[in-house]
Amino acid sequence: MNKTLVAYFSASGVTESVAKRLAEAANADLYEIKPAVPYTDADLNWNDRSSRSSVEMNDLSSRPALADKNADVSAYDTILLGFPIWWGLAPTIINTFLESYDFSGKKIVLFATSGGSGLGRTADGLRKSVAQSCTIVDGKILISGDSVSTLKKWVERVL
């Protein structure tokens, strides 16, 4: 039987809301990827070039620290990995998460929330952070209004 985990990072609560409904739709466990230092509103101000998120996304080698490394990814075959789109990419904390665990032989399906951007080349940037035997699949942008039944239909297609 394929065991699924929904792992997500949410800076403002939008991705968290979608991830919780997605976990219900997929009958999956849920894990929140938390930064060691939570993001403030000022940190997320993309109009401020000196804001924390702007600095991190201008240096794609940035690896923000995680609050914990307690995700038991070894217990799962598939991980639905969610995050907000920042500057057309996954936040670099997602690379930190991927580099902190062994995803060998796992299937990772991406999902994201966005104010207007698509997934673009997000998967390409994340593949560098996992073992070659890990498969990262482009998923889709999910919106906060997606119902559990809508999400279930998508999950059935990607799993």
C-alpha cells in the first residue's frame, strides 16, 4: 500500500489551509516544515530588497535553518510537497528540507500556492537537492478555495 505524506511550508497560512484539505483528500499524514526563526510580515515584504525573503531568494544557495528534523520520511512512498511560490520558485527552505532527509526511491509531487505565478522551473531547482533515485513530479498551483472533493480528484491523478 502506498503511504502518503503532505509536507508543507506556509509563511502566511494560505499554503497551510490548502495542505490540511489536501491531506484529508489524500488520506495522508501531515507535516509542517517550520523555519527555526519564523518569518514576520516585514521578512515577507517582497518590495523591500533587504527583507529576509528577498535576501534568501536573491541567493539560491541560502539554506534557512529548520525548527526540527522530525519528519519520518522513511515511512512514506509518496510526499506531496507544498509551499508558496516566491519569485517564481520554491522558497529556499524547501531545499533545506529536501537536503535534510534521504528521499531515495521516493516520489515527490509538488503543489504550491501563488498570487499569480505558475510553478515554472521550480522542480528543476529542487531536483538538485535530492538523490537521483528520487522522482520529483511537477504538480500544480492549488488555490485556497479548492474543496476536498476537487483536491481528491487531483490526488487520484497524481498518485
